[in-house]
Amino acid sequence: MNKEISISELINQFKESEGKSFTINEQAIIAETVERAANRTTVAITVLSILGGVFATLAFMGFLLLAVHDSEVGLMAFGLLFIIGSVVLNKVYYKTIIDTVSVSAFMIGFCMVGFSLEGFGIDDQLLCLIFIGMATAILVINQTYLLSLLCFLLIFGATFGLLNTNDTLNIFPYLYMVVLASMLTVVALNESKIISYGSKILKLYRPLFLANACALIVLLGFSTMADSYTYTQKIFADYSWIASIVCIIAVLFTISKIKKRYEHEHTILNNGVIYAGTVLALAPTLFAPAISGGLLLILLSYLINNKVSLVLSIVSFIYFISLYYYNLGYTLLTKSIILFVTGLLFLTAYMLFINKVKSHEEI
Amino acid sequence: MTNNNRENIYRIKSHSNLSQETVEKSLTDYVYSDKKQWNWFIKLFLLSLGVGFTTAGIVFFFAYNWADLHKFAKLGLVEALLVGTTVSIFIPAFSSTTKNMILTGASVLVGVLFAVFGQIYQTGANAYDFFMGWSVFITLWVVVSNFPPLWLIYIILINTTLYLYSEQVAYYWEERTVFILHFCLNLVFLIETVLLQRIRKEIHIPTWFTNTIALMTAFFATIGIIIELFDYYENSSYILFLITFLVYAFGVYYAINQKSIFYLAVIAFSSIIIFSAMLVRMWTEIGMFFFVCIFIAGSVTAVIKGLLSLHKTWTNE
């Protein structure tokens, strides 16, 4: 674990490294630190807030579905009121204790607006566009963590819905996967650059990364729903290979960045072996982008030390791999040979790796 | 706490003209995984994939119906693999993590052995005695290794055995009885883990492990009570209610003593869900859903307020 450093130590370090040109509003930092300390939360409390919000929304949906509502205008008015209420509440009074209420109000509001628009007979594409527009507008006004996370999730989800309703070639989901994987790589590898664009962007960085990772996981999950990965059937049937190639390139790019970050010390394994090994290991999964996508998610989450997305990535990666072999259109014997050989290759790589690390430590 | 470091860097950045290069350097120094962490991660990643894939390969190999292979050859092959894997634990060059992972692989092979046995003698792949035999025969390794992932596999196996037993042999058991048994079973493991942590301080039990068992226990209590409420409303036995109430009361006492926000959050959330289910069951009017919505949002907010003030007090102590 990286060593913990206090905010005052950090400020002193920065003053030293930045020199005279460095200007800082220490009063504001102290005030914010005191305020945040009063609202210091744990993962358990954050999860409780979100789950509370989800369950309250479900109960409200139960009420809404059972109750006879014949006024679309009423639904729309109350829905908008709920959304505006949650945004204003968050903007004016940002405290952890109001998270559950604002999350519930936000989700209930969007559900009511959705029902109302359906009632007005608006088609799905326009509905998705309206949701994207509303979520974007909220992001401009409010940048608190949970609401921004929900807005980004809504934007990613509605974009997927929009592409899906337009899809006749079955190519859009894979192109969207390409966009999400590339975006996640860019976001993860350029944190310092992105948060330097302004204070609003800085606040949005963490929810954006998590929402992007969640959206990619869900989309990769969809891609595993294909019946079989038999090559001859799939080769012209869809465009999953496009997503796989981009994910593999992104994995290689991420590895190169990781290596570069520690190059001033010494590299552990020969470049060629690492890149060739990665490509060889991922090549058989060309028609299953979930594998290379899952690996990319794990690498990026570990790289930027985001524990929530790391846990989600590992769990989904195990699921994707199991599903990949389950769906593979070969006999059990062939599958067993592939698995066994792959396992031995990984164990060999492990032995090579610990030997290299040991020899470097001895030097 | 790297999250605090990131938060501090962000805060300074938003109130200063800190250059991008310095932000990058401070993130690399204090937030991102360093070289040592990457070495640890790559080792664990390659070893997990290696052991996982090899074992899966062996499982699939025996799952293939070998018509030409004599039954003794089949059993002998798995036995040989099992012995070979277990003996490799004595190689001194391996670290204790490596040995534990190999032992976990060997424990899966015990399952393969029982599966092959079941395949030859047609006992069925999901017979409860298959899982029971598997659990019994890895018990010693589980205890000796004290490796949390292996313990988790063991607990899941015992839960599976109990579930299949209730389906295949004791099919006359009521659903609520099955949930009570699952709840008690996981509770025993939880209490054992907690006691072990207190008595034998040299044994390190990771938090994720105790938290997972606590979640499983709360899950069976919550769902069990909901089933009791909706399926046995007229002739409720109240046993699960009573045990859950006592366990949760003790849980709150323990959590406050141990300063654990996690246990308090789990108990509170489970209680809120149980109470909401009770409200919906008792008053079936549509308006009750609306009331439950308000109740959940209000009670969760109240719980969070309490947890936050406790957290603040505990961190300041």
C-alpha cells in the first residue's frame, strides 16, 4: 500500500517543487477539509445509501404501477419536481446523510418522466435522447459524486439504447464497446491532464471512470450472450473482432505505459516476450471481446488504484472466462486440452516471472 | 489510505495553480500502484490463472465420457494427479501462498475424484453425498492451510450439501426450515471466525472473509423471514424471527464494541428490508408501497446519520 501523507505535508512538498509561481488558497482547503471530515464516509455507508435509494425507488415503482394513473402531465410534473428537488438539495446542502433521499428522488423522477413520455407516445429513440440531454444538463449544474455517477450511467445506458434501436447491422454494440474501451483507457491514463482542465471536470473524474467501467462491464456481458464461439459460424456473422482488436491494442498500450512508468528503475521482463505473450494469449479470444475487455478493465483499475472497479472487473472477468469456455463449440476433451495447456503456460510464465524478480533483487 | 491521498491531491489542485506535471508525479508517488505492488499483482494473477486453468482442464478431461478407459484407470489417473499435486506442496522453494493455492487446486481435484466415482457408478452429478464426501475429505486441508479462499470454498460446499440434502432426501422439510438451517450454519462459521480472531491473535483473518460470511448469514435471515411472512403468515413459528432478533441484538453490541461500521450497516439494512416486507404483508393497500418508499428513504437516512456520527467519534478517538 502506498504511504499515507497528510494534506499539510503535501502542500509543503508542492510549495518546494513548484517554486514562487505557486499560488494556493489554504483557507479554502482548510475549510473544505473540515467540512469533508464531518462527512467522512466508508464504503459500507455509501453502498447503504445507494441500496436504500434503489429499494425506495422499487417500492415507489410498485406504487406507481399498481395505482391507476391517467395523467401523463401529472407524472411529468411530479417527475421533474423530484429531479429538480434532488439536484437542488445536493447543490445547496451537500451532506452524506441526504444521499439516500436524493438518489431515490432522482431515480423516481427519471422513472416518472419516462412513464410520462411513454404515455405521450414518444418513441424510444427520442426518449433516449431526452434522457441524455437531461443528464448532461444536470452534470453541468451539479458535480456531486453520487448524482454525477447516476447521470453518467444514464448517459451510457441511454446511448446504448439509442444505438440498439437503430441497429440493423448488429455492428453498433461492438462499435460502442470500442468507444467505451478506448475512452476508459484515455481517462485512466490521463488523470492528471483531465483534472487539470478545471474544477468541474476534476469533480467529475471519479464518477466518470466508475460509470465508464460499469458500462463497459455490462456491454461485455451482453457480448457473451452469443450462443457459440465456433469460428466458422461467427466469422462473418458479427463484428465482435473489431472490439477485440481494439481491446487487445488497449491492453498492449496500457502495459507499455506501466513499463514506461518504472523504466527508470529496471524492466522486469523482456518487452518482446511480454507483448508477444499477451497477443498469443488473447488471440484465441478474437471473437470474445469480453476476455480482452475484462483484462483491460483489471489492468486499468489496478493501475489507477480504484478498488470498486477492480473488484467488479475481477468478478466479471471470472464470469466471462467461465462463459467463454462453456460456450466454446468443441468437445469436452478438446476444451480440456486447451484449458490444461493454457494453465501450464500461465504457470510457466509465473515461474519465469518469479525467477526474473528474484534475479533482479539479487543484483 | 490511498483514497485519502487522492482526495487531498484533488483538493489542493482545485484551490491552487498546481502544475499538471506535479499532479502526475504526486499521483504516481502516493496513489497509483507502485512497482512492488505490480510485482505482487502479476504473481498472483499468473498463479491464479495457472492453477485455475489447469484444474479446469483436468475437470473437463474427466467430464468427457471415456468409454474405452477402464474404471480403475480413470480413478487411478485422478488419484495420481491428486497425490502429485499434494506432494508438490513439500517443495521448499514455494512460498506459503503458492502452497496454499496448490492445496486449493488439490481440494478441487478431490471433487473431481468424487465426480469420476459418481460417473462410473451412476450416482448422479448433483447428489448431495457427492458434495458431502467432497467437503468431508478436504476438511483436514482446509484446517491445516487456514487459507481464506479455501475456507470460503469449503463453506459454499457445505451450504450446497445442505441445500441438496433438503431437496433430495429431506424433501418434506418446509422451506423456512431450510433457511433456518442455512442461517444457523453460516452463523456458526461467523461466530467461529470472530472468536478465532480474538483468541488466536497470530492468525490473520482478512476482513473480506468475515464480511462475506456475515453477508451470507444476513442474506439467509432476511430472505428466510420474508418467506415466513409471505408463505406462512397464518401459522408462523416465529423461530427465525426470534433467532434473528437475538443475533442482530448481539451483533449491534459486538459491532459497537469492535467499532465496525460494516456490521451495523448490514444489520440495519436487513432490518429495514424485513420491516418493509412486514408492512407490505400486513396492509396490502396500494398506498402502502408509497408509505414503504418513504419509510425506506427515511430510515436509511436516519441510519446513515447515526453511522456517520459513530464513525466520526471512532476516528477521532
